[in-house]
Amino acid sequence: MKIKYNYLILLIFFYSNIAYALITESNHLTKILDYINPTQKTLVIFDIDNTIVHPPTELGSDEWFYYKVNQKKAEGFDELTSIYYILPMLFYVQFNIPLEPTEENIPELIQFLIDNNIAVMALSTRSLPIVECTLEQLHNIDISFSMPHIPTNDLVLPMHHPCFYKNGILFSGNNDKGQALNCFFDMMNYHPENVIFIDDKMKYLLSVEQTLEQHTIPFTGIRYSGCDERVKNFDPAKSEEQWHALKQQKSKNYINPF
């Protein structure tokens, strides 16, 4: 009987030291509150596009960008070349349109987490040329992040593609999100006791899950489905109309300095 008891104790010890991982789905971001343990040093990570924000138009949305990339791929370009071809158009749009929260209460939700001493950051595939633009877009709708254990606001990460951290946002660009987060943790010597990551794309949840397994950090991934209908109903023709309307508007407002 004593042997069985000791064996049970060993099993409990073994399983309690395995990093816990869960991936679930929700169309409401308040779902994260179900997984926050106030006794742990928790880090909540938000994706940006189609998770906490989207543009008020078809133009400039995640689905618009991938539609344009797929157009170039259909012309025979490889994926990376297609992305680089469309990026200048995306940057132009981002500098000229606002963002709005995917849910009305998102700014309050993020502020609630910060007020309760929970570290909050964003992890986005947005890239270096629109860092300042992104910060301004989010500031205009009262969204900000807080990483009190990180000593710097500006950090360039040694990744294959440009990767930059500023004001609580890790801009991974064309790097793998999990690898970018891994590099960030290592450079900052940062070790949260629990991570909750919310993203609308499953591939990024799986990437981050793999990274946190290496760090033996318990992980909860939430596949955000709140924008699924919006993505499904994307209207390419309408986006083209909005693109031409934006170009015409900017042309009319142009002032020749010479």
C-alpha cells in the first residue's frame, strides 16, 4: 500500500511540472478572464488585426491584404515576392484610414487587465514602416499596453526579417510569431508564469504554443472568431471602389510645394 501511495505522489509531481497547454475558440475577448489566475505572473498577448481592431472599410483589412497577395501569386509570383509587392499599398492605406475596435468594450477590457497588474502586450505581423502609424491608430481609440517588467520601450530583435518592439507591441513582420516571441523572451530574460494569447489565425496560436513548450510556460490560446463573418463576406469589388476613392481624395488634397 505504501508503494502505491509513493507512486501516486510521483505521478502528481510529474504532471504538475508539465507545461499546461490549451487552445480554445471564442467570439468574445472577455473569454480571457476565465483563464487568468491572480496568483500567477500572467502575460496576456493580443494579436492586432481582426482580433482587437479592424478598419471601418474593406480596404486595408487583413482579408483585403491576402486577397491582393493571392492576386499576385496567381500571376506567377512566389508568396514572399507577392507580399513585398502589396506591402507599399498596405502602408499607404494604413497611413490614411483609422481603426476601430472589433468589440466596443475592448479598450476598457485591456485597461481593466492593466489596472489589475496583469502584463499586456501585442504580437503582430505588422512591420517596421508602420510602427508609428500603428501606435497612433491605437492611441486614437484608447488602446495601449503595459509591460512593467520590460526595461526598454524600443528594441530591435536579431531576426531574419526586421523585428521591432515598442510600447508593448512586438512587430514581428514576416518572421514567425513564435520565433519572434522566443527571441523577445530570451533577450529580455523574461519568464512569465502563464501566457494567454489571442489571435484570429490558428497557425499563429500553434506557433506560439510550440515556443512556450520550449520554455515550459503554461499556455492558453484563444482562436478569436469574432471577425469570421466579416472575413467571409469580404467584397473585392467594394474594396477596389474604396481604393480608387481614397486615391482620388488624396489627389484632390495634394498641395504642390513648388
